[in-house]
Amino acid sequence: MTDFLNALVALTNFVIVPGMAYGAQLALGALGVTLIYGILRFSNFAHGDTMAFGAMATIFITWTFQAWGISFGPLPTAILALPFAIMITALVLLGTDRVVYRFYRRQKSDPVILVIVSMGVMFIMNGIVRFMIGVGDIRFSDGERFIISARDFKAATGLKEGLAIKTTQGITIVTAIIVVAILFWFLNKTRTGKSMRAFSDNEDLALLSGINPERVVMVTWIIVGALATVAGTLYGLDKSFKPFVYLQLLLPIFAAAIVGGLGNPLGAIVGGFIIAFAEVTITYPLKKVLGYLLPESLEPDGLVQLLSTDYKFAVSFVILLIVLLVKPTGIFKGQSV
Amino acid sequence: MSEPFLIGDTMTGGYGKGPDILHDCTIAVNPGEIAVIVGPNGAGKSTAMKAVFGMLEVRTGSVRLDGEDITSLSPQDRVIKGMGFVPQVRNIFTSLTVEENLEMGAFIRKDDFKDTMAQVYDLFPILKEKRLQAAGELSGGQRQQVAVGRALMTQPKVLMLDEPTAGVSPIVMDELFDRIIEVARTGIPILMVEQNARQALEIADKGYVLVQGRNAHTGTGKELLADEEVRRSFLGG
């Protein structure tokens, strides 16, 4: 029995908790991608760097707050900085739309042109972020480090395995739930939210109904700015902030959005967790868990790690390929790519 | 004869920079009337209706609503002026519920539209039953009811239907025609393009037979049904 509990705790500690936190971060990122795809009808390659920009804004404001001696008790100061960073990121996105995307929208450019335009925006944003904050690793998490530390858990339960839940992991999940709840309430209950869904569903009919496309686009960028900032900040808090990492995050985020069904918000969330758990499970050495569960004679010799963590992005790639081959519209019947 | 309520007067025009599709085509409708545009495939029936609604360039001629020249207005502005349009395809928000479809129909209205929604539900009781269901899950006939209901939400002064019975079964078609007559009885003029010429002319107060973008025959529905040439050419004897 204790063996089983130890296995369960080890699995929770190394797979379930990190998977939940990572899944929540991917889900928030994928929500931004899917909203842009649904409403502006292109795949926004600049989204990863938008997240980096949002996180950078949060870091600068956090540093300012820390310099002023403001803190958020046991929680990271970054949470206090978040609303301000969201405002800055939303303004930058609205500016980008005004200067870049609106021109192509007026030209009625093909989605593939907008994709390439977004890659240009991606490079510029990436450059700006690196120029402003540097390329190094930045840790900006302060406050209490653990909700439950491994040592406390062991002392409390008497088990051999410890369970640690970092504050940032707890915050990630709670924040993600709040943000998603607000987003779904907005999309399903408010007039503006419904008009966004209508516009995404059938643009011509939306225009006939008197829905103002520029307003829909504006609201979308603001929401995407908020989602990207929250996702980028949570990821940076949980791991660390490094501009290049966000560029790499683009792949799992797109995989999540496509697996769930592009343009479908619920799909983005489910896709985020699927990708996260696939990545974490496949790259985690299961030896310890199996060691508790199996009789000694069957105990594996190797690490039972299906894939080294260096190859974790391959997991997203493979899932993406399978989905595109078998069910291109994704799990929740989004638009096909 | 006094000026009709809505008239596309001697319209000539085509899509974009393309060739003219309509040639001196005239279409009009008055309150309480159902006007039907019929004709062979490719005659420009839908094009004529789209011209009236401002979806293509009218190069000569004009469109007037209640005496006002609206030739240069965009379709959106025409909706605000009181024109309701139901496109032939993609005429509902499939992922939204029936009720949300109706709400979106009333998007330009700033006042309370509860009464209008109740009227639409009275007209189409099945929609009330299915109001929380996604419109895309409904049957073909029910979708058309949603489409018409959506257009009625602005309380339009004139309703334009582009082939409302396309792709529905004959039984559903009869039912839809009944509903359309009911809408007309409320006093809203209806301009309609129809593939099913005979049934459409039977309910029509006024019929326009178009051939190659020109008015070929015009008259009351009964006159056209009785007209030997119209019968022979378009109604199959």
C-alpha cells in the first residue's frame, strides 16, 4: 500500500503537478493564437514573442515596484505588475495592428501573406525584447517559494517520496482558471463577446448585421494582449525568463491550438493540456514510479525515459503531424488549416 | 402609378470591373406585397437582388427606398435604412445558438428588442423550442427560419430573400412559403428570388421574369402563370 502511495506521490510530483502548470501556460498561449485565427484569420507567428514582450513588461514593472519597496507578501510582486503590463502589451499590439496589419486587412490579403507579415513582426518584437532586457536568464519570482515543500510533505505523511508544489505552479493554475472563466463569460454572455463569435463564424453576415469589424479586431487584440502577457509572465515565473525560450514555445502553442481545433477556445485549453502532459510524461524517467509498483523481479534496469528532455519539442511535432494527418480540424471541430 | 416603396430602376451593372450582367433591369415592391424574381439559370435573378441591396455596382439607373435615392449606400447602411436581406447561403451563424443569432440580427438596435424576438418566436414556434441549440444543428428548413428571423430582428421596412427554399424538401418548401405569406401579411414588403417558379408565382402579387439580365415579362403572379409564353419557356408547359 505504501508502495502504491509512494508511486502515486512520485507521479504527482514529477508529472501531474508540472504538467498541470505547463498545460495551463500552453492553454493561455493557445487561446491567444486561436482567437487571432478565428477573428483575424491568420496564424500569428508573433504570438510567442508577444508573450516575451508581455513578460518583459511585467519584469520591468516588478523591478520598479521592488525598488519602491512594494511587495505582495507571500505572492510574487509580478502578480501586482500584471495589470499594468497587460495595458502596455495591449497598446503595443494595437499599435502594431494600426501600423502593420490594418494595411493588409484593407488590401484583403491572403492569410498566407498575413502569416509572413506576422513573422516579420515576430523578428522585430524579438529584437526589441532582447535589446531592452538582454538575452540572459532572468528570475523575477519573489515571495514564498513553496506551497508545500518536499520535506514538509515527507514529515507530515511519513512517505519516502516527497511532494513539492511551488507557489508559481499554484499561482499559474489559479490564474489560468480565473482568466479562462472571465474569457468564456465575456465571449458567451456579453454583446461584444457574442459579436466576436458571430464575426469569427460568418464574417459577411456579421457585416450585414451591422457588427463593426474594426471594433471586433480592436477588442480581440486587447484580449490577446492580456492572454499573452498572463501566459508569458506565468511561464517566466514558473521556469525563468529568457527571450529565446518564447520563440521555441511557439511550436507547442500552435500544436495545442491545432490539436484542439483552430478557432475554438475550448479546444485550445484541452489541446494545451494534451501537449503538456504528452511532453512531460514522455520525457519523464518512469523508473522510480515503476519501481514502487512492480515486483522486484520485474523492476526495470534503465530509466524508462521514452525520450530525453532535449527532444521534448519532437513530442509536439509528432502530435501535430498525427492530428493534421488524421483529423485536420482538431478535436473540437475547428477550422482546418 | 405612384412611386413604389422600393425600386431598382433600370439598373445596369455587374460585379467589380467585370462585364455588365444586368441590362436596364427594373424591380419594385410595395407594402403588403410579395414580389418574386424568377427566370432560367444564369438569368441574373440573384444579381438583380444584390444590385438592389448594394452588393454590386449599379452603373446606370438607381435604387430608391421610400422615395430616397440609396444607389450609393453600402449594404450595411441600407440595413440601417430598413432593408433586411437573407443571403442564399451562409445566412446564419452556425456556431451560435438560435437566440444569439436573433440577438446578432438586432445588433444595430439600441432599444429593447424583446418584443421583436417574441414576434419572431410567434412566427416560427419551432425556433422558440430550439432557442438554446446551436443554429448549425438544425434542419435545412429550420435554418432558413433562423435566417429569416435574424433579418426580421431589425424590424426592416422591406425584406429581401435570396432563394429561401434552396435545398429544402417540397413539404418544407410549402411550409416556408406559408411563413413568408404570414410575414407579408404583417405589412412588410417582400422581394424574393425563387428557383421554384410555379409555386413562387402562385403566392406572388408581382412577378418579374428575367432573361439574360433583362426584364422579359412583368405582371401579377396570376397573369404570368396564365401567360402562354412564360408557361412554355419557364414553367414546363
